[in-house]
Amino acid sequence: MTALRLGDTSRFMTVDDVVETYGVPKKVVKFRRHLDSAENVAVLPDNKIVVSDKVGQRVRVFDTGGNLFGSLGEKIRPEGVTTTASGMVALVDSRKKKNRCIRVFSSVDGNLYSKWGEEFGSWMPKGIAFSNRGHLVVSQVTKNAHSVGLYTIDGKQLHKFGGYGSGGADFNGPCYVAVDMFDRVIVSDKNNHVVKLFDERGVFLGKIGGYGTGEGRLHDPRGVCSDSSGNIFVCDSGNRRVAVFSLYGRFVQDVLTSKQDLGYPFGIAYSKEANQLVVTQNYSNIEGGHLRKIRVYELDPLPPLKIGRKSVTN
């Protein structure tokens, strides 16, 4: 597969797509002990699972069997959480207005590397993701100003893009973010019911979804991630399913649905080493709602499927 150049919008919009599809994922483990909520989830290189427990005011770390390994932070209000291949952990702490910040830990042992963002005043950070260059992508919401920023791990702002609205590069509730193998920024634009893609400089590449219940449509999209083939996984929370889109934004399949006892999916993470998905599920589609469970699924790759040429942007 040829790598997508950053900013190559024409290639994103119309391609002949050969994609990897999946069979019914196998449930490996499920757990909910030691958690009061689960807003987001990330996976470490050794497959430990990092969960932001906003109601419990901490970040929990579990081993691959769902056993509690440790915690990060005390009396914080974590939302987004992300990890690096070297084992660093960064999280959004959305406590009181004047104390909202980003905390970066050098490891799950709890060594604080940096803390910043309180000086930004009235900002409201939500989602967070490490880029392949070691920068931090942070989605943020203030009154009538919804945007995404790119920062160094010490808090220096490099870029900021977006605005409030429904246009191509605008947002209405950017909540979860991810970065794929090409450093494309993937943003779930919840209230516009789409997922938008940008390059690391903030150039708009395209969008997927749109309000609805049919194939490829979305209702309150939340967690996003991508696999080692560039497929994009979206927690289509309002429709109680996890949708898969190709590297170029074409709908591929619903890999998990309510027929497989899926609750309302919020956070999602992909483990390249184990070829597994970790999905947090609630009993309702309300933010901060009651946690149902966290499930780990083993993906079952099928032979590649060719999808014909078609535009993916609206």
C-alpha cells in the first residue's frame, strides 16, 4: 500500500481501495472492577491497559487479564489518555476551570514529566493523542470556540486549527482524537456526527460519516483509533456499534454491534502487538454515565477486499 502524503486531499477523496476486513472478533477478557467510569482508554507497548476514570478521579492501569496493576494521579478528573511506544502516558485533567491541564508521565510508575495548560485560562481540553513525532494533539472546547491544538510535551503550542461550526475544518464538540501511521489527526466531531481528518499542520483532508443509522453513518461518534493497516475504528456510540473505515475513509464494516452485546462504546484503543481492540462500554450514551464493562477483543483478519472508486467527502 502506497503511503498517503500529508495534505494530499485528492488522493483521500477518490481512490481504488484495497482494505483488510475482519471476522467476528473473539472476546478475550472483560472487566469493570476498580472502576467507577471509563471515559477513554489507551494501550502500552506491553499491552497493559490504561483507563481514565473521571468519576473515580484517577487513571487506572490493568494487565492483559484485567487485573489492577496501579494508578496514576489522585483527585484528578481525567478524560483523554494516550501512550507512546516508550511507555509515556499523557492525560487530560479537566478539574476546575482554573486547574484544567495536561499531565505527562514518563511511565506508569507515576513519575511526572510535565504539567501544563493551567496558564491557558478558560480552555476545556477533552481528547489527547501522541503524534508519531512525539507531539501532543489536544481537542478543546470553549464557548463558541471548538478547536484542536498541537503542542510539544512541555506545552509549547505549535499549531491550532478549527473553529465553531459545521464546515469542513470546523467542529461542534471535538471530543476524542487519534493519530494514524501517517501522522494524520483523526477527530470525532460528536455533535456534527462525523469524523474529520487533518494533517499534522491542520490541513483538512476529509470527513467520514454523517448523521444516521445506515452503513457508514454515525450518531454521536466518540472514541477513534487506527490499526496497523491504516483502518479507522470509530465508536458509533448512539448506534451502539464500532464502525471500520478504510485508510482513505471508505466504509468497510461494523465490526462490533449491539447484537454482540455491545453497550454504548466510548473509548477505543488498538494493540498492534496483540492485534486486539480494547473498548469501554457504558449503560447509556450520556457522558460520565454508568460503566457497563471494558472488553478486550482479538481481531480476526480476513482476505483483503477491493472497494471501487468513490468520493468519501460530502
